[in-house]
Amino acid sequence: MVIMTKGAKVLVLGGPIVVGKIALAIAWARAFDGEIINTDSSQIYREMDSGTAKPSPEEQAVAPHYLINIVALDESFTLADFQARAEAVIQQITGRGKLPILAGGTGMYITATLEGWRIPEVPPDPALRASLEARTNEGLLDELRNLDPKTADSIDAKNPRRLVRALEVCLITGRPFSELRQKEPPGYDILPYVLTMPREALYERADARVDMMLERGWIDEARALIEKGYEGPSMSALGYPQIGQHLRGELSLEDMKTSIKNATHKFIRRQYTWLRGHDPGWRWIESGEDERAAIGAWLSHHL
């Protein structure tokens, strides 16, 4: 349990990929003496840089960033691990009189922190996890439906990491994951925002980012990671499976690009579905030249 100073504020910025969350979070950090906590599950991993759009060293120099590059690719890192680290950093930041800004696109990380989920502390079982990771998403989801229908109805069925962990907890404890997971409201006031823009504009920006990341060495990075023997949940991050298929000769370069872009569009749609289905009172703001001034004026009256 995290005990916060009464009235402490935590600013949350969610939204789909490529919408501009990093730039806006940095602008807020500069304007309101804030420090940024990453809530993107792919950016926690070291060695995955080209394909995860981490804040650049220059951006990180402008405002302090936390929970980036904190986990090795072959290291287990659960939702409970993230939540514990995020809560500790929030307490450190507020203790210095600064404003914590949670920014990123992983809905479950954001929701767990906002709602104060108390995740069961069940250590990973490497042998069980390996057997689960060898199965298809469909097979994992079918078994989860039998063991824990409530979690199966709410989980991101396209995310193998979430499926494996939920099943792992069910099988180790003999109890449904949903039964073990409780909520304890956090000891701080939350100001939740979603940054958005028209869907077609997002798709265009996403496609351009895929091209840019490939030009900057994404394929070489993925090849090096595969040659080191990395596999499992960390390598399921958006785009890496398709690059693996290309490197194995299963996809041409152009088909790989198309597949990554299509997967990115689907991911954007899933992010919006999550945001609308888990609404802590989001204040939706359109991305554009004027939103920084408008949101700044509103925040000035609430901080």
C-alpha cells in the first residue's frame, strides 16, 4: 500500500501510439514542474530501441523519465512488478513536491495503477510458463475461459503475455485470477487525460513511423536479438514477430512492411477499445497546436 500526502496529484496521459503523448507529457512536465513515468510495456525492455519509439536522450534530458530500460529481455516482469515500481516512483516524486505524470499506451498498466489493483504476488514458474508460451493465443484463451471466465471476457486476447500470466496464476494457486485480484483506491487525486486525433490521421502517422524505424535499423536490431537467443513475451512487441518472419524467409520485405502496418492499425483500434471500456473519467483532448495552451490553462486551476 502506498501512503501519499493528502491532496497529492497524479497526472495521467493515455492515448494510442503515435498520437504525440511524449511531446505533450514533456510540455506538461516543463510547465508544471513534473516528472514522467513510462506506462508503455515495450519501453521497459533494454535493447529494444528501434521498434519501441522510446523517448530520445534529448527528450529525456528535458524532463526526468522513469521505468524505461529497466528490464532485460529474458527477465520476467509482471503487472504486479510494474505497479510496485510505479507506485514507489510516484511516492518519490510527490515527496519532492513534484508532479508525477504517467504517460504511455499500455492500458492495463494505466488502469491497474489508477484503480489500485492488488495483484496476487505469485512468482513465475519457468517450466509452466515455457509450456504456456508454446501454445497459441486461441488455446490459451480457451483454457482461461474454463478456469476464469471473468478474466477471459476482459483480457486483451491478442496479448500472449497477459494470457500466459493469468493462466499461470490460475494454475499455480488453483483459484481464478479475477478472484485473487482486488482493488484498493490509491492515496492520491488523479487527473486523467486521453490525447486523440482522427483515426485516418493516426494511421498515416503510424505508417510513416514504421517506415522511419525500418530505415533506422529496426531489422538489424531484431536480427541481433534473435541471434542472441531472445524469445518469448518480450519479442512479441508490435512489429518484431513480422520482422522475424521476414528474416526466416516467410515474408518479403514489402509484405513484412504491410503486415506491420496492418498490425499497428489493429493495435490502435484495440487501444481505443480499452480506453473506452476502462473510463476513470477521462478528459479527451484533440492533438493539435492549441491543446497545450488550453489544457495548461485548465490544469493551472487544479494543481
